[in-house]
Amino acid sequence: MHTRRFGALAALTAAVVALGVAEAVAIVTGATTSPLVSVGGVVIDNVPAAVKDFAVQVFYTYDKLALSVGTIALLAAFAVVVGVLAAKREIIGYAGIGLFAAIGIAAALSRHAAPWYAFVPTLVGALAGAAVLRWLFARETGYNATPEERRAFLRAAGYTLAGAAVLGFASRWWSTRRGVEADRAAINLPPVPPDTAVSPLPSEADAGLPDLAPFVTPNKDFYLIDTALVVPQLTSEDWQLRIHGRVEKEITISYKELLQRPMIERYATLACVSNEVGGGLIGNAKWQGVRVADLIREARPKAGADQVVSRSSDGFTAGTPTAVLLDGRDAMLAIAMNGEPLPVEHGFPVRMVVPGLYGYVSATKWLVELELTSFADFDAYWIKRGWAAQGPIKTESRIDTPRDGGKPKAGDVMIAGVAWAQHRGISKVEVRVDDGEWQTATLLPVPSIDTWRQWTLKWRATPGRHRLTVRATDNGGQTQTDAVAPPDPDGATGWHSIEVDVP
Ligand SMILES: Nc1nc2c(c(=O)[nH]1)N[C@H]1C(S)=C(S)[C@@H](COP(=O)(O)O)O[C@H]1N2
Ligand SMILES: [Mo]
């Protein structure tokens, strides 16, 4: 007979040992075989879209951390309940561990491209957890223990718990930061021939104002959106791309072979369909890579193959119109971002970049497959979850400075921001102060129609509260609509508007 408090402590220790050992074993078998990662992945792929959008909005890209913390908290609560029951009947403890193992194993085996041995980390972890539970229960002398015995026992349990937690975190850190970072650091990017390289940016492309998004977004500041609970670890050695499906000729290409193909370099602005009006899920980078169109033509698509599904190593998919990839725009398999090999979290070793389309229908990171199919035959990841199959980027603009709620001094104030309509280009940006006339802003130069464009407008600010509103017009003459729409299903619309208080 044991106390409830003892039962809870013993079960908690067993749970931490189980998870820590599973993480350590997962180093050998691959991160996605870990119970925490695979259960988290199942949750990410199956939560209702509304809950996920809410989480993305609340936690931005920290939603994964929130998910991990939430999962661990839930597990701890589960362990405590099981432990309390097990204090009366020890067998309940093993039943609880068995349930935990069944869920972990089912999740691990269900993940994309799961190896047959994906059950091993959870199984070994569960056995270790059960052994610890037995050990703790056997050592505890229950109600008759002397205070010394009790303290000695608590110490033993505490050390076990702490040791397992450290083992788990160290393993996680090791498995996500080793190999692939070293591989990435050793990559020598092939030179880009002058005729397909970008010309140096004119210094006037960037007004360089405080708070204004720089024309080129540094990699460390570039927004991150993906469904991967742990960043897929894919070395350039392991990487290969398979082009298959409705093609005359299937193609498989290695990283080495990819690097030997003609290289192009382009500036292109990526945007997320989930970006709210005025939001920050957009960034501009210089990409280096290989034209997708050349590879697709070599594979010779069959009639009716109107969709190219790009698939990542973790099973994410995006569906891009074949016609868009072949229409002459600089769609590429990117290997470098702003002059360095793709950062691991941005898709190392290879990702797609397609100017003009939102990321969810084009920008697949950790790319391993291009499958020619049709829109009628296959719905990609976000399409299954209700988002639009076609995702051209909408014409939008944003005020970066002054800031919303800012207090600029009366007199000359520089209003500035960015406007974008990728692959159509921006022809005009207008700003309105309160209910005044639309005033035409100065447009800064851009290297192509595939990037955002900075704009500036000098304003003689007068004391009081003012509302500033911006709207852009693309090269097709379409002015950004004022109709307010949420991101779901194909991108937010409306005018960005801010308020300032001029003292
Ligand atoms: N493998 C994979 N690629 C992906 C995604 C993903 O979830 N998994 N998300 C897409 C979405 S929705 C966007 S907006 C872009 C974001 O790219 P970034 O994280 O490099 O900014 O990646 C795209 N590529
Ligand atoms: Mo996105």
C-alpha cells in the first residue's frame, strides 16, 4: 500500500524516464520516430483548421513550442492520475504506460515515410518507464518508512527524474543540431554565371528608414511557417529529387547533379496566405537555384498533368499549376538564400520558390519529390483543409513607419512602407491622411516585378490624432481592394491603416 503522493511521484518519474529514453533512442532511428514528435505531428495534421489558425495567430511561429509544452503538460497530468490510481493497484501503472506506448507507436508508424522500426523508441522508452516504476514501487516501504528512508527514497527518485529529463533534452538538441549543420557548413555554392546572376541592387532600392522593412530581409529575420514539429534533417548526401507521375520520363537527381546544372539568381518576395493586412508573414530574399521548368520539360509531362505536387521529406505537399511553372517566370529549386546555403529551417538542402504564388501552393521546403498530376486527382496539404487550390498573391501594401500608435513630431514626417504584387509588379502607391485626398507616394526602384517595393511619402504632420491609410496599384492597373477579407481561403484583403498621435 502506497500513498497517493508517492504514486504520483513514481508515475511522473516513470513518464519522464520513458520520454527521455525514447528521445535518446530516436537519435539512432530518426527524429520523427520519437513519441513526442510523432504524436505532436499527428495533432498538427489533424486539429481543426480554426483551432490551428487561432494557434498560429496567438503564438505566431511559437505555436510549436506551445504544442510541445501542452503535450508535456497533458502527459504529466495523465501520469499523475495514473500514479494516484497505481498507488492502490500497481497494475494500473503498467496499463497506463501500455496505453501511452500504444498511442506513441501508432503515431510514429503513421507518419509520412515512417520506417518499419519507427516503433522502437517508444517501445524501449515504455519498457524503461515500466522498469523504473517497478523499481520505485519495490523500494518504497509505504506508511511504515522512517523519515530517513523516505528522504533517501525521494532523493533517488529526484535524481532519476532529473537525469532522464537531461537525457531527453540533450538527445533532442543533439539530433536536431548535429549532422545536417555540419553538412550545410561544408557546402560550396557553385558560382552563378554573370548573365543569369542578379545585378547589384541600386542603393536607392532601400530608403533605410528606421522601422521600414529592409529591401532584403536578413535570413535570421525571415518569417517561418511550416507544419514540421521538428525541422526535417536532410543532408545534401541523402537528398535526391524524384520527378514522376504523369510524365514520359521519370527523373531522379542528386544534390551533386543539381549543383552541376545551370544556376540562376533572383530576388523574389515570399508571402504567406495567412498574412493579415499589415502583417509580417512576408520577406524578400536573393535566391540561387535551378529553373524548375527545365527539369519538368525534361520529364515530358503527359496531357492533363495540370498540377505539379511538390512533396517534402516530412510529407507536406503543395500543388502548383504546371502552366505557371512553365510560363517563363523564374520558378526555381533554390539551394541558397541571400548568398548562403538554405538555412535548415528554410528548407535545406533544396526548396521551391515560385514568384507570384503564396507559399502554401508553391514554396515547399525540404523538397524531395515533384509529382505531375492533375488538380482533379489530388488535393495538397492545405487544400484538404479548406484553403483555395489556386493561390496567386494579392496586391497589398503596408505602412511600416510611423508605427501604429506612434507619436511622430509635428512637421515633416516620412511615411514609408512596402507594397507587393509579385509577378505583376507595383505601379503606384497612394496614401491618405484622415479623409483627405489620395496622395501619390514615391516608388523606390526594384530589380524585377517579383519583389516587393518600398515607397515613401513626406507628410506635414499637424498636432492631433490622424489615421493614415495606404493602397497600391499593380502594373495591370488593378488597385488593391478595400473589401476586408480574412486570410482564409485565399489571402486577406483590405487597406492597411494606422493611427498616430502628433503631440
Ligand atoms: N515542407 C514544408 N514546406 C513548406 C511549408 C510546410 O509546412 N512544410 N509551408 C509553406 C508555407 S505555408 C509558407 S508561407 C512557406 C514559408 O517559407 P519560410 O518558412 O521559409 O518563410 O513555406 C511553405 N513551404
Ligand atoms: Mo503560408
